[in-house]
Amino acid sequence: MTDQLIQETVVRQVAPPPSVPSPLLVANLLSDLDGLMEMLVDEIANDSWINAFLLAAGANQVAEDRLHEGSIARARIAKHVARVVPGAGGRAAAAALRATDGAVWAARSATRGHGRLDTWQLELGGLVDKLADAVAETAGLETDAMLASAKRLRSSLAAVSPALRRSVLRLPSCFRNFDQQPDDLERLTDDFILAFPDRLRPVAVVGVRTSGSYTAPLHGAYLRARGFDPVHVLTFRPGQRWRRSELDVLRSVRADGGIVLLTDDPPKSGGSLARAAHEIERLGFDERSIVLLLPLLGDMEVPPPSLRRYPSIVLPWEDWSVHARLEASAVFDALAEMVGSDSEVGSVHPLAMPTAKRRGHVRSLYRVQLRRDGEQLTRDICVEGVGIGYFGDHALAVARRLGAFLPKVIGVRDGLVYREWLPERGRVDPPPPERVGQIAAGMVDYVTSRARALAVDEDTSLRLIDRGAVWQQAGDIIMRAFGPASQFMRPIAHPVFRRLLHVARPSVIDGACRPGNWFEGGEPRRFLKIDFDKRAFCSLDIYCYDHVFDLAGCVSNSADGRLTAALHDAYLDKTGAAIDPER
């Protein structure tokens, strides 16, 4: 029951709101390196340290993936050949590919460390560390030096690697899809120090990309602030080979009796962390000198079995800092900042609601008493996790362009979006048969309006290979007909499906248009859409810029022929265009 009071109501005086940097509103989160560097310069100039750090860490992830990309690709090919070619022939072919990869990597490594991209990435990595210090508030800010470095990196990018400029970042689940905060990493770091207090013991913090590109620099900043020296920060993607500079760092740490800290997303099976730990062991580290920093989700209390042979520092789900941000007093303060001078928050008390899914964002519900122009108002407010910095402010980037179709969004604070709660009685799932046409028209109105409001210049998914682009997933489904040879058909099938699923007017889709996410409500009464900001850029890695994808998602049951036909008819009436069968 959503009207069940579960905690004491909070009523108190409001302190003046602190200064908050203007949000960075990015509708298309799949930024390329050019875009990241442009925004980075602006955010440093605006003293927006969390966004500057996120942008720099994302740019560094792109650069490091480029520096390692050949070895990862060849390793995947060798693994596939061993799987699909039977017997000794397949094993021999895979071994030959691995040997070739080793020779190519050795030749490249002989000159690596002095190339333009290596030098560029080295300076960028240093800037990431300084911005991590700024986020952690551990050192005096060198704003002018950081701004000069960012501008220098931006201006030199074209000369370093023209192709790299169009490379697209991978979104970090830690700060986009889960509700981790920098202070959770600080807590893990402090707990590590309690267990391993020797500040003179060398430390290498190795982040498993992608999330490790963000978490490792922050752990490094907290360690430096607490007197650890030396502290090295590296990242690693399972399947890659180590660069010479990375090997030099790790061998130095091992020779001096140092320790390696491994960091990544909250583990599910722990496979990526286990593979990374194994690769570090192969360099001569004892398993007792490899320590895992593990935030845990849901009811997981100990690491997965694949990780239990290594020492670990864990942060149970109930100790994540997001729970403090959901206390009634914290919600009261956040609302008081956001409602504006024409309203006053009188009281806040939590209401019971169904538990959120285990791996995903938190969600809580509150009954809020407001005073406006002498009138007492009662509002039920939903508070949901959306991610930190510009990853979370993406919700505002969408809401400000589509407000007529959404529940009222009050604002975003500390990784949480505050919005009007829609009562269950307004949900249109399943659509009543007598209203299917009206509901379909409302869905089409939202989808087409969104396509106009969130139009982009380019379908970024066309640049993504093996990263969940819908055009590639469609091709892979068809290629299953070729059995073990399917991977060898990719050079033919991929260009075909790129053309077949070409989008003339790409836009940022919703991605979560199933009937259960539609309500009827608001004043005046209309169809409203929830979960409007999550699925287009989420950990499922399903990327598409065709708004027809959203129309298909409106039909949760493929056997619902009435709704399907009504959507086709409503779309034709709205746009004058039929939907191609391929789309």
C-alpha cells in the first residue's frame, strides 16, 4: 500500500541552498572523443569538477582502448577459431593466431611509449588524476594548469590520431546504471587502509575497464590523500596485452613488495575481475598481494565463488551512501532547494512501495506537504537513482524537452531524480480493448514528438562494433543460419544490415515503451510516460537511434494484433508515412 507511513515525518526549517553548478545537459550520452574534449574544457572552466572528471575519465578510456585494440581483437578471433574449427586443426590455427598476435604486439611495443598517442594519453591520464583529486577534495585546486592541459589536449587531438576523434566512449555502469557515489569508493579505500595500513608499501590500483577507468583514479586520489606513496593507477580490459609502460609499473611494484588493488562494477559472477586477477598473478604477484575492492549489490554478503581466493574489502549494499540520501531529512533538504521561492516544503514522510530490482537503480516514495500562496498542497513524490554528474542530468535533458508527455520532474540532486508519482489506477496496461485506438494515438504522439525534440545529426550506433548496436544484432540473428561459420559472414552481412536499417532522421530513443510504463493522469488529463531516460543508454547495451524501435516496444505481447494494427494506423495518420517491414 503506497499510503502506508513507514517513518516519522520530517518537519524543519530550511537553510539557504548551497551554490550548485549549472547542470551539463547531454541528450545523446554516446559522445565521441571530440565531443568529450570540448565539454571537458568547458566544465573545468565552470569549476564543475565531477563532470570534468567523468569526461576526462571517459576520454582516457577511449584512448586506452585504442592503444590496446589490436591485441583484444586478435585474441577474440583466436578464441572463435578454436571453438568452431574442430580437432587439432582448430587448435593449431588458434595457436598460430595467438603467436602472430604476440609477435605483432612485441613489434609494436618496441616503439610504443614514444608515439604521439602514447604521449597524448600520458598527459590525459595525469589530468584524470588531478581531477580525481578535485572530486575527492584532497588537494589544492590547480584550475589554471588543468584548464591549460585540457585545451592543449583538445587542440592536439587531430594531429595525434584523426580516426580516434570519432571513437565513442563506453558508458560506466558504476556511475550511470548503478547508484555508486565517490564517497562509496572513499569508504572502501578507508576500509582497505584499516586492513593494510602500511603507507610506504607501493600500491598499483588497477581498474577493470570500463567502470575501472572511473573508479581506479578515485581510489588513487583517496590513497594519496591519506599518505600512501607511491600510488600508481592503471586500467585493464580482459583479453588485452599489457603495454610496456604498464608492465614496468607492475614489475616495479612487485619487486618492492607492493600490492595491487583491483576495482570494477559490483560483481555478479565476478568473471571479469577473476580474469584480471589471473593476468596479474601471471606477472609474478602472489594471490595474497592482490586485493579486490568490491561494492556488493542486493543480498550478496560475500564475493562470488570465483573471487574468494583473493583478499577483498567489501561494501555491502545496505552501507552504500545512496541510502542516506533517501532519508526523509535528506529528501526534505533537496526538495527545499528545488521547489523555488514560490513554494515551501512543510513536511516529508516516506511511503511503502515495492522493492526495486536487485541490479539497478533505487526508488523510494514520499508524501510531501507544500505551502504555496497560502494554500496547503499534498504531493506524492518518487525519488529514483539516475547516475551522477551529467550521466544523471541526462534525465533533465530529456524532461525539459518533453515535459508535456511526462510526470512533472522537479529536479536532479546527488544522482537522484525527483518526480511526481503516478498512482497505479492510471496505468494503461493492459490497454482496454475499447480504448486501443486512443491509447495507440497517445503512444505515437509521444514517440514522434520525442523523435523531433531529441533529433541528432548522426546515428552514432553505426560506429559501434560488437557493442550492442541494433543493426548488428539483427544481422547476427540472421547469420545464425550459417552455424559455426556465422562469424566469417560478418564482412558481408554487416554492411547489408547497416544499409537495410538506415535511419533517415536519427534521434535519442526511449527504449522502454512497454505498456506498463504508460499512465493516464495529470492536469489536464493525458497520457504520460515514465522511465523515459534510462533504457536508451543502459547496461543492456542495446543501441538504436530509430524511433520505430520505440513503437515496436509499445507492444509487449507480439500476439496483440489489435494494438499493433492501431499503432500502424496512428503512425500513418500522424506522419503520412507507413512503417517499412524491415524496420
